[in-house]
Amino acid sequence: MSVVQTVSVLSALAAAVAAHGHVTGVVADGVWHQNYEPEFQYRNPVPDAIGWSVPLAQDNGFVEPSSYNNLDIACHKSAGNAKLYVPVKAGSEIQLQWNTWPESHHGPVLDYLADCAGDCTTVQKSALKFFKIDAVGLSPGKWGADELLANNNTWGVTIPSDIKPGKYVLRHEIIALHSAGQSNGAQNYPQCVNLDISGSGSATPEGVVATSLYKATDPGITVNIYQNLKDYTIPGPAPYKGGGSGGSSGGSPTPEPVTSAAPQPS
Ligand SMILES: *[C@@H]1O[C@H](CO)[C@@H](O)[C@H](O)[C@H]1NC(C)=O
Ligand SMILES: [Cu+2]
């Protein structure tokens, strides 16, 4: 078989099992950027991408709670550093486009940033400290993932206006909870993209290493969603409340002001 034929057969196989989905593109300042695709691994040369490479995510699979203490939870299974960056202005909103998402897979949508302290193309995953910039859990009858689905499989996230410019990893994630009533039943679908953030801010929010984000016993991780849930506790650390954070796709249940705040003295 030629390389081209091999690629198309493998792509067809990948499409057949592509039940869950992944981020295919990112729009920033009106410019569309192609994300990493698992089939890139069969190309020669492997194309550089804005997204961290996840060749093992060919099945659009997930990371499970029993792996929360493994760095796979950072940017998906055995992720490798992305080689490109999405240029974005602090305070602006970027859109993450998923190819598809199953309607049954309700759950929160979360976004984190981690400062690469220089170069995201070589930074160690264990050195990345993630701070949450956006999280949408449950508003009556409607989950973050439902919003994403209703919004053309797209999620908007606003980059805090006051953070120090530089190179960051954006960790975007859906946690599917359709089986989360069982132990080890939650499904995390993290996706990482490198951002080159410009601006004049100076905030350096505290973050945590990915292996400290979640515990299997968190109330927002082991939870039966097929009941009349009054509250849902979004997992992970509290969101950073700096200027301009908290954006989401149309209609966050607890909208936060998206107006810019003056840089906070720290
Ligand atoms: C829906 O998203 C796709 C990309 O995933 C994009 O090409 C298309 O323009 C979007 N449609 C609308 C109506 O925004
Ligand atoms: Cu599924």
C-alpha cells in the first residue's frame, strides 16, 4: 500500500471510532488555526501543530479518574509538546471547535492556563502549573457540554486581560459524567494548545500541577447525574478572578463581567 492509501485507510478507521470528538481548530482574532490531529502521526514529516500531539488518542478516548495522579491528565495520553503557538491578545475571546460531541455525555467544560516560563515547545509537563480561567458546570437542566453542543460544538474562552504576556499552555477539557455514578466512571477529555499571549498585564496567578487538579472522590467527579441535582460542585481549583476571565460560549449560568479590570497589584 502506498503511504497515501495507508493514511486514508487509517483515517477511515479513526473516523469509524470517532464517537467522542476532539478539538479540530482554534479561532483567535478571527484567524483559524488547525489543531493537531491523531492521524498526523502517519504523515511524513509529521506536521507541526498548535495542539499537543496525542497519537494514542486516535480513538478520541478519555483519561479516567484512576489516572489523575499520572501526567496523562495534563494534556491527554502520552501528550507531546506542541511546536506552534496561537497568537492571542490578553482580554480577547478565542473559540475552540470540536468536531463532534455525543449528546449523552453531559458534564462540565473547564479551561486552564499554565505559564511555560519561556518555551512551551520544550517545557516539561510536570513543570506546568495550571490555573482555571473558565468553568461551566450545571445550570438548571443544562450542562457546560450541552452548551457546547448547542453552540455548533464550539466553546469560547476569554483570556484574562491582566495576565503577564508570554507563552502559555491552554488546557481545555470536557468531563463527561454519564457514567460517573460508578467508581472510576467519569471521563476526562483534556486538550492542550500553545498560546502566545500579548498584552501589558502583570498578573501571575498561582496554579497547580496537573496531577493535583482532581481526585476520584471529588463530589464533581463521582456523582450520579440521573437525579434531581440541586448543586453541582465543579471540580478543580477555584477559578482565577482576574480581569476579563470567565468567558464561555453563549450564556454562562453565572456570567462574570468581561470588561477589563486594571492590572491588580500583587
Ligand atoms: C460551525 O463550526 C465549524 C467548524 O467546526 C465552522 O466551520 C462553521 O462555520 C460553524 N458554523 C457556524 C454557523 O458558525
Ligand atoms: Cu462515550
